Amino acid sequence: MLPVRTQSRCNGTRRAEAGSQKLTSKKKLFFIHCSLLMNRRKAREYALQMLFQYEFTGNKKEFISLDDFRPDKKEGKGLKKFADELVKGTLENLDEIDRLIQQTAENWEMKRMAAVDRNILRCAVYELLYRKDIPPAVTINEALEIAKKFSSLESVPFINGLLDKIASNSRKTQ
């Protein structure tokens, strides 16, 4: 019997013998769910990188799509669409998003924040304010995981505090 890979958690795998563990429809849905989550995380990472590039190069003229950003890579349509929506939505609402971050970040100026942290916050605040299809807890958790990967460990509590405060305030005003 050949070993079959099964998912124990969204980010981990274990092996089981074929026949000893059959994939039920519930497990298949779990695999699909985990795959979508991982695609969304990758899309958020691409969005962060595109926003960083946009800010760093000073390209204020036009929207950068994932196809322009990574022309050599073949990504799924859903991943491209979600990444492009995040970047486009963030850039369209950039003034309002920056104003909200600045109001929430007491004793911190936007220009003093690390560029990576600033863009993680921008993208997450866009999701919190304009993407009602994504629960705030998911948005905050994803932002923290991306911060752990792309920023410093000291940034994680800072980002968490700001996003939690913005999410709490936005729920009160709804």
C-alpha cells in the first residue's frame, strides 16, 4: 500500500496508509477550506509586496496588478483576483485609511513606522472597513502572521493593538 498524505491541520501534514483512512466528504471540504486559506494568505503577502513597491518607487500613476508584479509566475485566478482587490481597494481609500491609522496610533507618526508595518496595517484596515465578507478576527490574525514573516517580532504586538482598536471602533459605529 502506498502512503497517502492527509491534513492534520491547515499548515501541517501527516501520513496514513491508503485504505486505513478514507477521505470523507467532510475531510475533502476541510482540504478545500485549508487550500483557500493558504491561497488567501499568499494573496495578502503579494498585496503587501505590491503596496510596498508602490510606496517605495513612488509610482502614484497607475494600479499595479499581480500580473505586472509577477509576470513570470502562474498563480490561480482566485489568488490574483483577491490580491488585486486588496491592492486596488487599499490604494483607492489610502487617504482615509492613513488618517484612521494616524488617529489610532497615539504618539506615532505614519512616516516613523517601518514601511512593511505601515503597509500591513493599510491592507488590514482596508479589509476591516470595506470587506464585510471577512471576519475581523481573520483579518487581524492574517496580518499578524504576515508581520511575523516579513517584519520584526516587536512589530507584532504593535500591529495587533492598532488593528484590535480599529476593529473595535468600527464595530461600535456600525
